[in-house]
Amino acid sequence: MSTDLNLNDPTLRANAVKAARGLRAFDKLVRNALMLDMVTGRERAVDIGLVGPLIASVHTPDPAREAFAELDAAGAFVVPGFIDTHMHVESSMVTPAEYARAVVPRGVTTALWDPHELANVAGLIGVDYACDAATGLPLRLLPLAPTCVPSAPNFEVSGGDFGPTEITTLLARPDIHGAAELMTMHQLLDGDARVQGIVAAGLASGKRVCGHGRGLGGGDLMAYAAAGVETDHELTSAADLMARLEAGMTVELRGSHAHLIPEFAEALIDLGHMPQTLTLCTDDVFPDDLQNKGGLNHVIAMLIANNIPPAWAYRAATLNAASRIRRPDLGLVAPGKMADLVILSNLRDVTASHVFVGGKLVAKTDGLITKIKSTPVAPAVLNTVQTKRFEASCFEVPAKGPVVRIATLSKPRFPEWGSRDVDAMNGYLLLPDNMIRMAVCNRYGNNTPTRVAFMENWGTWKGAFATTVSHDSHNLTVFGRDADDMALAANTLRDMQGGLAVVADGKVMAKLMLPVAGLISEKPLADVAKEFANLRAALDALVDWQPPYLVFKALFGASLVCNAGPRLSDVGLVDVFAGKILESCVLQDGMN
């Protein structure tokens, strides 16, 4: 179905005027609703009359008004459709159609999609696939132009390369709705010509330039906003939240870091109101969480559970979001607006009983009631794992010994440089008992050596875990202790053409095939969620996680080289902020 309908058609508007004045029957009439008003914050009893995709009237209940079709809300709350201001479909490991099936029945009617995962794997063809797959859905899925392909040029190599020329071309397309999160923040501040050109292209297009300001504060944060970057979702504390609000940025408060929600809620309650520039987003949602909890509905529910007034939470997800994404037709249940309506059977738990998108009833409690078209997968986003077969020696670090000084990666999520003296034998480093290996191999046919680092404070491990979902270059990444197990895990992904695998004692314990760009399965969400949950459980049995930082999710962002601190990429141990690249972790060989 088409979700971006022309509300300014003269005939449509004329019919809406007649219906609002009682001179024509409504096409649809939602009777006996209790509206939570996003402008006043008050609750009021209303009937809502629709003409085509347009809300024609929101009026005091009147049994005399006529309509061709009616729905009795029976006193249930009605709110506007939810708007997710920043998300990645690929992180849920399903197609856009499956994603829509999961979130629309839970009230999400619009989502801003940064398909930079697909772009980093398949370049412009990946974006083409994303735009094609975003059409024909009951979800208004709005793709953005990925600005960081790769996320840190020269510090990693991915399957695409977008400079100012490519971004200008993408932003000229009507189906591209802005420039996606700019993760190359320090390059921008330092005057890098490529990154400045990308931002200039975004500003020249008249579309939004979205941000990723992880770790920025003080003058650097001011400079980031002054450069033209509007948004940020990379909040790690309440202080981050307040700094971005005070800088006038659009905050995309995300639910993917749930341990921070209580801190954010407390800061907002202390503030005393919901700022107009605060919106909500999901960013990344794993498939089992998507299946069991949904998307933006769960973020709203978490805020309410942490004592945020419901009117505040819903306003952030609707009116605030519509304003910040420059869609005045969305975000309100009011005459003249798009008829995106959510009828809630439970206000606090954010449980929807009926969902309208563009005036059409598309979902009920049990799920979608409308068909979704399937989008053929382009051959260029298949068979993307182009590596040689792996041997155990690929995961060893050559060294002369007998004692070697090495650089280490210390701490998950917020890594730091460390160093340690380790033993070597028979030409290779010996892995200390309290460390694990991480390895990254370029999967786009570059045939560069597999890069290996030793990691401290990553818990006690047995077995190995391999993934081609490895932000943001999505090179093949392996964690573990035993080199033979790591080789088996890597070869399993090579043979599957992407996905996840857990190996222990020479056996594949669990796997999930993701053949579309090494990121996505074409299976139903229920199947993907089950396989993913089984895989997570298999690894849980092999690793002693230490929340909130040393958790399963940390594995997927461990190679996110654009963020602060040392990371491992396919070119070596790198630190973008310090401009540092080490092809090997060995600092001093052959110490006595």
C-alpha cells in the first residue's frame, strides 16, 4: 500500500470540508474514543471522522453523524501513530516486510531508516534494495542516505565507499529523506574535506543532516552542531542528554540501551516538562526482542514504567517526532492531518487494538490485516562473503619470543589501550588464561591478512563466536580462545554466506544463516527470532557475561571503529580519534 498520499488534492480537501460540516458522510468514523491530546496533554471524549487518508473532523461524540464505515472504540484511548526517528532494519536480521509485520500492529506507523549496514556491504546497490523494499508496506519507512560508508575511511575497508558525489546523488532522490547519522565526527571537526563535503551536500539538499556524537562534549559538541548536524542518539548519561538539549539538537532517545532509561527519565522529570526537541528511537533491535517486545512501543512503555507521564512519552513519539523530521502532516489526531491512528487497549503498557495508516485499518490485536508485497533480493546483496578458507593459523599472532610486549584491547563497550608482556612459543604468541582473541577478516575480496588482537576484561570464555553482523563495515569477526574453534566458526559463516555461529570443542553448537548481505534472513521473524534466541543461549553457556557492558550485544559493536578508543578492524588495531593504526598487536618482539 502507499503510505505517503497526497493530502493536498483539491477534491480530497473539498470532501473533507463537506464532511466536517455535516454536508457529506465520512468515509470512516471512529466513535467513542478517549483522545490523549498531544498539544494540551488532556484527555477528551471524541469521534474522529476520516475522508480517505485525511482526518476531517475530531469532534464531541455525536450519534447523528453518518459514515460509510464505523468503528466503536468503546472508550479506549486514541493517539497518533508512533514515529521511530532513527533505526536500522538490518539489526533485526529480517526483511523490511517482516519488520513491518512486527511493529505496525504495535502502533508504529513511520520509521526513519538508515540503511548504512546494507550500504557498507553492497554500496549503492544496497541502498537501491533498501528503497525498493521500503515501498508497498503498511509502514511509512523513510530511507536516509548513509553518510559513513565506511564509518571510518582509511581505518577500515567495507563493501561500499560514499563520498560527497555519491551522497549528493542519493539526496537528489525523492525516496531519500535526509543524510543519515554522521559518525565521522572528529574528521568533520578537524576539517577533513571528504566529510565536510558530505555535510555540505546534506545542507545543500535542504534535507536533514543526522548525527552520531558519541563522546562529544563542550566545544566539540558545539562545533558538531554548528557544522549543521541536527540530531544525536548516542547518549551515555543524563549529562549527555542535557548537553544535547541545551545545544538545541534533536535528541533521539533510544531504547536499545535500556540500562540508561531510568537515568534519562529522572533527568526529564527533574526538568519538569518534555522538551519539544526530544524524540524517541529504537536504533537496533535484535530479532527475539522485536518478536517479543516490538519496537518503539517498548521504548514508550519503558519511559512510562520509569514514571514519565504518559502524555509526555506519547508526545515525544508523535508530535515532537513529526516536528523534528519536518512532517507537519503527521503526529497529531487533528483535522487536516494524516489519518495515522492508534487505538490502545492499554495506555501504560502501550498495547494497540487497532492501527490506521493513511486512513486504512491495517492492523488489529492479532496482527496485520493487510497484505504486504515481497521485494526480490538483488543478486549483488547475495554471496557477499568473499574470503579464503580459514585455518587455525589465521587466528595466531606471529612473534619471535620468548617474551613479547603487545598492545591489548581492554574493556568492552568503552575500550582502552593496554599493554602486556606475554610468552611466545614456536613462532606464535601464547594466549594468557585471562584473555580472549578477537579477529577481523575483510569479507569483500581484499585478501588482506586476518587481523588478531588479544582482549582483556572480556570474561572467561569457552568456544568461539563468529558474525558477519559487525558494525559498521560488517567484516567477518570472530571471538574466542581456541584457534581451531575460531577457524570452524569462520568457515561456517563462509559456507553459509553470512550469519552467526557458535562453536565449542570442535562442534557447531548453533548457527543462524543471514544470506542477504550477511545481515538479513528471508525467513519469517518467528523463525529468525527462535534461531537467534537459541544461538544466544548457546553462547550464554560458554561466556560469563558481566552486565551492563560485557553483554552479548557488545560483540556486535566491538569493531565500531568510529567511536572513541582502540578497536580492531580489517586493517589492524586502530584508534580513529588518535589517528593510530597498528597492523599487528606486537609492540616489542623478542624480549629477554
